[in-house]
Amino acid sequence: MDERLQGIRVLFVEDESLVAMLGEDVLSEAGCEVMVAMRLSEALQAAEEIVFDVAILDVNLGDETSYPVAERLARDNTPFIFATGYAAAGLPGAFATHRCVQKPYDPDQLLAAARAALRG
């Protein structure tokens, strides 16, 4: 349990089921309330219906990207982190300097990225 993450609502967007399960477990064990979305449409719907404290967004979701979710979260001033195998170098202009965790990440990196995003 991580007191800094206790009760934090996290949107975890990841299209690979094993990675999604691992991330959900790590965040839940740290005390977070986790909503997993494996498709862009699910993530957009969740972002519209639920107020999250932070989001972790896999950039590539099959043949789509999570950028529309990032744009929605930014409008709502919800902090988010990109998760990608390309690191920040692969992010487009508007998000090129945004916080990013490089995949594959370990549980400690995921939790540290969530804590950092919450601090701003």
C-alpha cells in the first residue's frame, strides 16, 4: 500500500491484456481505484463519465492512438502519463515534452510515474 496513492482514481489505458492486468494489479495493490480501458472508445467514454485523478495511457492502441483521450484529459486538467516503447521521442509535437514512462516498465516505475503526475 502506498499512502500517496491511496484512493486515487486511475484510468489505465492499455490494449495488451497481460500488461493491463499487471498494471491494474500494481496500481490496485498500491491503493488506487483502477479503471482499465483496452480500446480508444472505452477510454473516451470513461474520461467523459468519470472524474479521474490521473491517467496512464498506452500510446498505441492497435490501429489507433490514445491522443484523443489525452486531449480530453488535458481539457479537464487531469494529469496523465504516456506509456510507450518509443519514450518521449515518439510523441507528436503537442505532447513531445509530456511526461512519459518507457515500456517495458517495472512496477516501481509505474508507481513513480503516477506519483510524479499527481504532483504536477
